[in-house]
Amino acid sequence: MAKEMTTVTRQEVLGLYRRIFRLARKWQAASGQMEDTIKEKQYILHEAKTLFQKNKNLTDTGLIKQCVDECIARIEIGLHYQIPYPRPIHLPPMGLTPLRGRGLRSQEKRRRLSKPIYLKSHDEVS
């Protein structure tokens, strides 16, 4: 059963990789400028190659599923907003403080936990 899951996961990951390359080949910048289109295509390809290379040795199906979910989310957001870059989140500096005010460590933990799935690997690569 584990081997079957690995094969399905492998096919899914390779399908996503191909989908990203097809997306990059057909990508048009929202500005309509050719130089913007070229830069955005290069960004898409570089980001995909970097992240897939970084995660190629993952064996834990949970982590693989998380990476696949992030990839799908980034593709859908990119297509919807017509930008290849991850959408930033805007939180006020102390916007997630607990009611009792436990300090900076608690704030950092809450900020980490509130990070959307499509930004999980962005800080590692950038």
C-alpha cells in the first residue's frame, strides 16, 4: 500500500512540475510589457526549479502533501491575480497578541502559525 501511495504521489508531483512549466511557457504579464513577461516567466521557472530541487528527497507523505498543497495554492493565486509572486500578508506588528500579553515569543509563534500555506516556503527561497 505504501508503494502505491508513493507512485501516486510521484505522479502528482511530476504532473504539477509539468503544469508549472506549461504555465510559464504561456504566461503573459498583466502589464502587457514584454520585459515584464520575460522577468515573470524567469521567476516562475526559477522558483519551481529551486523548490522542487530543495524538496526532491522528502519521504514523509505528510510533508509531501503540504508541499503539493502549497504548490496548488500558489498556482491558483497566480492565475487568479495574474501575478506570479506570492501575495504578502499584512499584519500589524502586535496584531496577534494574546489577551494576557505573553510577550514577543508568543507573538512570533502566532505569526508563524497564521502564515498562509502559499507562503510557507517563500522565506526559505527568497
